[in-house]
Amino acid sequence: MGRKIELLLPEKINGFRKTERSIYVPTKDAIKKHLERLVPKTDSLPAKYIPQGNENLVLAAARSTKSSVMLSGPTGVGKTLLVSNYAAEEKLPLLILTAHEDLTDGKIRGTSDLLIVPASDEGGNVHDLKIKTFAPTHLVLAAMADMPVVLFVDELHKVREGVSSLFHSVTNERMVYCHELTGENYRLHDDTLVIASVNPSYGDGGIDRIDPALRRRFTTIDLQMPRDIKLMEIVKANIGSDAYEEHEPLIMALVKVQGQILDAFKGKELKPEELAEMSSHLRDPATVNSLIEAPSPDSIVKTIKMIAEGLDARTAIEVQMINQIINDFGGPKAALITVIEEELPSNYR
């Protein structure tokens, strides 16, 4: 039988370093280069975020006190845009972990792989050697990073109950435990801000799926769907003053209808004068029950932009405002289109 060859594993190779368990993880230099590419640029964001209140101050205070933040609000309210805007203004890398039910305890931290590398024996001869590498998710990468980042866990409520327990250590101890995977555990930088987003309690369960013990570890910001004056401010900021002035009557009509749809969707108890202004179609249970949500600021902005590019108003409204918020494309959809057309200025009909 031949003598067993002892191979000398390199300490670093191809942007990886060797841990005590001979698992190769990304080096600090490799992580830094990767993170530098993840700093959002304000001028490259998909839209401008207009604060509803003091949410930016809350984010700054949470970061200073090492508190984690939960953003609760409906789809389209601007949770991701708020986080991206904050990271851009603070010039911090933005690491996003998108939660879903298929995330296992292992997948939420990273994946292992085999890599063939050259290794020398005691005599200086080179052999091919398979080494085990660990590719961290953004959750672990945020803790590995020796620098402040914004870690954004999108739709935390979609994570399985057993997997969500991992976030107890992230929010409480600011630790990500990976000893069984890499032989190491990782601590978040003191200036790293952890933010999670959740939807309200409808459809996929939303915030009600979050373990109460975990929920108490977050500073929670409740974001409501913008409407009326605030919505008009958002639209103006995102289409520009010239386009706003040109289409102001149309914008006012769409904002008015968005508020009525929002009231109908939430089942708001209206005053008699409010009820008199609301279209009869929005008092029809079949139409109301087909609503998934109310039109978002982004859908109205895109509607105006499409009309400004020459698309007729009815088509733009249908594809940008109606089709996304309804689950019945028969009578209820026609009723909603009628609701909006009734409010449109004559030159847009």
C-alpha cells in the first residue's frame, strides 16, 4: 500500500479563506468589493420616495440604538423604495433577502459547494484537491461584512415558522450562527441597520404570521397607502412639474377615485355626504369583493406617464390601475373602469 500523501491546504484562494474547519468562506476583501457594488445610487432608483411622516427619523434612531425595524404596509405602499432611498442617502450597501416558504434553515444562510484547487504535498508536488466552499446569502454576508450595511428582509411573514427563529438571534443578539456550516459565527456591525417588511393580515396571512416574541424585537413603522394631497405630492415628484401641470385635472380625478376605492376596499363607514359622492358601482358587493387592494402611487404615476406618451387614457388606466387590483375580470372590472371614466375630464375620455 502506498504512503498517504498529506496535502497542504492554502490559507486563501480565489477570494476565499480557510476556516478552522477547513471550510472556505469569502475573504473580507472579496466581501468589501462585492458590497461596494451594492450601494444604491439616488438617480438610479425606480422612483422618488416621499415620506409620509417621520419614517426617515425613525430609521436613523433605530440604527443609532441598534434596533431592528419592521415596515408594515400593503403592497405598493413604498416599503422597498423607502429602504432603497435610505441606503442611497446614507451611502450604505443594500443587501436584500427575499423571504419565501421554500427557504429552509440552510438555504436562508447559504449553500456549500465543492471546488477543485491545486494543493502541494510535503515534497512540493502539486495535486488537484476538492475543497468545500460556503456561499453566504445576504443575511450571512451582512454579518460577515466588517462594515455597516442595510440588511433588508423582504416579506418576513412568508418564512416558515421554524426558520423564522433564526431572526431571534439577528434582532436580539445581532448574531448569525453558522458554526455547523463554517465553524464560525458572525456578528453584525454596530452601525448595520436590519429592516424587515411585512404585509397586513390578508391573503397570505401577513403580519399575523410573525411570532409575537419576534415581533416585539422590532421597532414597527405602520405605512398606510398614500391618498389625497400626499398622493398628489408623490405623483408630482415622480412625473415632474411640467407633466403635472399639463395633466393636473386628470391626476386630481385619479387621486379622487383612488381614495374612493381605498374606502370601499377597507369597508370604511362613510358619512352621508361621502356616500353620495361615491359611485354606485363601489357600493356593489360584487365589485368590492373582487378588490385585492387599492391602486398604488406607482400605478398612478405609470398611468400618467403612459398617457403622456400617447396611450389613450382608458387603456392606460386598465393596464396600470385596474388589472393589478382585481380578481374578477368580468363585471367588476367593467364597473371599476366605469367608475374612473365617470370622473375623467372630457378631453381624456
